[in-house]
Amino acid sequence: MVDIKDRASANILWDAWMNKYGKYYPEEALRKIEMYKFSSDYAHLCVMTEIYVMLGFIKDENNPFKIFRSFIEEQYGLDRDILEVACGHIPTLALDIDLNQQKRGSGSIEVCDDALILTTGWGDVVANKRRISEQSDVSKFSLIVSMLPCEATKTIIKVANKNEIEMVMYQCGCVHDGRDNPNDFRFTDFIAYRRELRELASDTLPKGFIYSEPKFPSSSPYHDIPIVMTKRKKD
Ligand SMILES: C[S@@+](CC[C@H](N)C(=O)[O-])C[C@H]1O[C@@H](n2cnc3c(N)ncnc32)[C@H](O)[C@@H]1O
């Protein structure tokens, strides 16, 4: 999936990136970045995918952020005030949303994640280095989006439904709530966790909303994992 034709040029881009941003990453992330540099085995290492996309090492047709942005655009439109939760170290999805909003001259995008390496320098993206909680004020947004949000998954569902805001989430492939052990992944746990998410989303669903779990477009490297989404019913 990583598309590097010329290793020497790729190294130059890589070094420039690390010189500029390396100092802002926490030690654990830096260790992974060095360990997996240019490895194709990155599918579940979001920290790598973000850098590869920023450096152009992933073709547009395989870029999960672009594919998800295009899905969001098709389903909801981007001319909205959008909150992206759990954007990662670099707000890669938000940057793509911002680019498209700027082209159209409408909509806004704000992100929150305490893993953000910087809160400025991301175009018109408003970046908040903090976590979302069930008490967070999200009243100014009309859509909540998220990609592989790990431990934030249930909070996103609760916050979106409580505040009657449409939501679209590309679920991560792990199991959370104290059962997340990357060395002992059990498919049955994942299935049970998915059922819990579905029940939570359905049980708290605001009146006039519909809940669905469409499959992710098959060109995405994460296409086996479903989308969790809510929408206002059309009159
Ligand atoms: C698997 S990473 C995904 C990052 C990014 N969306 C991507 O696809 O590259 C999960 C992210 O969720 C963030 N996260 C977990 N709980 C959160 C919360 N309550 N609020 C905001 N971010 C949270 C973590 O800090 C981490 O950056």
C-alpha cells in the first residue's frame, strides 16, 4: 500500500518531516515511527498512515482519509459545522475536509484529541488538544465525524445522540472498555463489542433519527470494518 518509487527522494521527504515535527511526538510514538518507517505493515498504526499520507506515499485511491471524506461528503455534505473527534497526532482527515470546504467557501471543521502534536499550522482546521467527554459542549456542531476512535467510540455515540447531532464513525478494529489486549485479540470479543455499540446507538437514538452500519468502500485498506452512522430522517 505504501507507494514509494524512489527511496532516496522518500528519505529526503521523511527527514524533512522528522526535522520539522519529530520533536513534538511523544517518545512511544517516535519509537513506532522509527520501527515501522516505510513498512507496508502499517494498517493498524494510525501514526504511520498519517505521515505516509502527508508525505504523499499513499495513492489517493488507497488513502483512507480521502475515501472517508468522500463518503461523508456524499452522505451528509461538507457545508456544515463539523467536529472530528480523535483526529490523531496530525488532523489528516480534517485537513482533507478543510481543503474541500475552502474550495466551496462553506462549512467549518474543528478537531479534538490530546494526541495532537500541534494545534496550529493546519489550514483553517481549529485544533483542540483535549479529549471529548460525555459533558463536552458540542452544541455548535451539526455533524460529528470520527475515524478509528478507539476508547472514544462509546463517548462519541453518547455525546452525538444526547445532543441530537448526526454522527458518522469509521469504527476501529479493536475492543475497548478494559478488554483491549492487542496480544490476545479475540474475534468473539469484537463481535460482542460491536453488538454493544449497536445497542447503545439504537437505545439512545434521538427521535427522528435513523441508525445504520454501511460497509466501508472496498478500496480502503480498512474496508472490513463497518461504519456506524446516524442520520436525521428526511421529511
Ligand atoms: C487509533 S488512533 C486514530 C487516530 C486518527 N483518527 C487516525 O485514523 O489516524 C485513536 C485516537 O483516539 C484518541 N482518543 C481516544 N479517546 C479520546 C477522547 N475521549 N477524545 C478525543 N480523542 C480520543 C487517541 O488519542 C488517538 O489519537
